Amino acid sequence: MRNWAGNIDFGTAPIARPGSVDELRRIVAGSERVRALGAGHSFSGVLATAGGFVRLDGLPPAVDVDTEAGTATVTAGMRYADVAAALHPAGHALANLASLPDLSVAGATATGTHGSGDAQRSLAAAVVGLELVGPEGDLVELRRDVDRDTFAGSVVSLGALGVATRVTLEIEPAFEVAQSVRTAVPLDEIRDRFDEVSGAAYSVSVFTTWGDDASVWLKRRTDRPVTELDLGTPAQGPLHPVPGADPAGCTAQLGVPGPWHLRLPHFRPGATPSTGDELQSEYFLPRSAAAAAFDALRGIGALLGPVLHVAEVRTVRGDDLWLSPAYERDSVAFHFTWVKDAARVPAVIGAVEELLAPLSARPHWAKLTAMTGADIRSRYRRASDFAELLAKSDPEGKFGNELVDGLFSPGSR
């Protein structure tokens, strides 16, 4: 069995699919090493295991709304698409969604995955409560308003603190979004007017191959004033983020309003995301480094082009989660969708990181990087605090793997 991208082989690792929390607790308690397996949309070693896997999609799905608290408690293995399908008819919404609606809630939040928007934080920052199965099969409950500092270290945890069973998310009243695209936008103008571009809509994505121009995807809430963007030309028909690809699997464009969950992602539920035959890497930089990063990547455009389907640039508001790539700083994220060429792509990733690392880049936990564990750890002020939390929560390393152990085991510090 492999991950969605096919670049990680799980080999003969046993995979259990418990149908209840009690069954999950028994499996965890009886395992020497075990990792949770979500939708499999990760590209990095965060997916690996030194023992077996438990899939969470067999747990009974539930979305329990607390209107007074403004929260929804959901089964951790549910896809965001299914959570949204339950919330929207009842008049509720999540503030943000990732490009893909088929990610699992547990997997996306544990890796710091994000959507886009100057005022929008990562998906993990919407978490206000967690229920985990600990190493002895014990149930651990954590809440933002009760556990405070420990909670901030437990949400983006790379699956190392336990197996999530329920996640409580902030919600708000349902809203509509209209999506439009502007094409042939000069990259130099985007660089020079970056704050204007990224602030032109509720969610903004810039797609480019690091040549001379780009397309700008604008997702505007219909209940908020419209900010005009006088760059490029309006698209005359539906487009795909990857130039020339079939847009049939993309969410509706051309300014047609629709529910939040059918516009904020780039792709429709169940559709093949992006090209479906790809590798990915992504880096979070301080927002103030946007112009320097644009210049650096433009300078190696000829190197990137032959192995790049498309790149995406978007913004993410900072948060207080210890291992979030947007920890303590408003960020600009540079995403790369590479052709699936394991021979050529690593060298290009190395060249990208040589340019972006000095700009305080943090790699996305679920995507490919050439950075060493020590280098990555040095980019998180509270990495040693997380290592201490990990040692207390899972002293025998039941939920670890090569990536987690290399970053946070006693010998790695």
C-alpha cells in the first residue's frame, strides 16, 4: 500500500480499521508502535511507521454543534468535505478550508495545513478541543481554555502525542463566496503590490510557473465589500491552477456565488486534485520576506520550469501553536507542485531551499524537504518544549517514527 502520491510505500505494515473508540483503545494499548493514517495526502516521512497503522475512517462519523459556544465537535477521521456537508445545511461554517476538501480533520490539523487569506489562520488554529488515545489506551482530553500552554503544543503534533478521536472546531454562521480569476498578471507587479494583491479578497492564491506572469484567484465573501484589483484580465471561462489542465474538477469560478465549502477549496469533493501525478513541497516565510523570495525564485525560473506543474503563493495569519509553520508570525507560503520525477526533483528542491532557508523558511510538515532535522528544529522557538511534552506524553515512543524521532528524541537534541 502507498500514500496518495505513490512516493511512500507502507510495505507490509499492518493496517487496522477500528469501528469504535473502545476498539481503537485496545489496539493502541496492545501495540508496540502505531501511527494514525488519515487520507494519505502527505508526501513526507510524517506518514511512515515503525510498527502498524490505525485508520480513523471506520469510527462512527459525528458532527455535534454547540451553538452557544460556537463550536462543532467532529470525529477526527472525517474529511473536511463531510464535516462541511453537515454544517452548511444547519447554517454553520468553518472560517477556512484547504485547497483539497478531502483531507481528514486529524491529519490536516496535526501537520499545520492551511488555507489562504491575510486574516485566515491555519486549520489547526480553529481547534479548541482534542480527544486523544494515549499510549496505554487511555483517553486524554485537552481544551484551549483549560490546558492553555500545553494545548498550544498539542494541536500540531505530527501524530506523536496520540491518536485523535474527536476534534472541536470553531464555527461561524454560513456564508457565500464568489470566485474569480485574473490572468496574465505580471509577476513583477504582484511582487511590488503584494499587500494589495493578497488583501484583494477573503482568500487569494497566485499561481505561476515562475516565468513572467501569473494568474490570481480571488475568493470574495459576498457579505463583505468588494476590493477591485486592476491587474491582468478577467478569465473568460473556468480554469485549472495547472496551466492547460482540465478544470472540470475545480470549484466554480466566473464570480458565481456559492456556499463557502464549495468555493474556498480549489477542487471539488471527490475530484482528482491538481494533476494527480505529482510531488509537492512548501515553505512558510515571514510575510516581510515576500519580495525577496519572489526575486530569488524568479532568478531560478529556468531551473524550476522543467520539473514544475505549477507554484502557488498565498498568505496565512500567524498563530500560537508551537509546531505550526505560521507560529508567531504572519506568513507567506510558497508551494510547489512538481512533476513526479524522483530523479530530478530532489536537486531542484535543494536549490529552492538554498535560497529560501536564509529567509527563515519553514517547510510544511507533510511535504518534501531536503532540510535536516536539526535545521528544521532550529526554526521553532519551542521545539525543546515540545520534546519535553512528547517525553511526558509518550515516554516509550509508541507514536513515533523516523521523522519524529529524528526531530525530538533525546538523542536528537
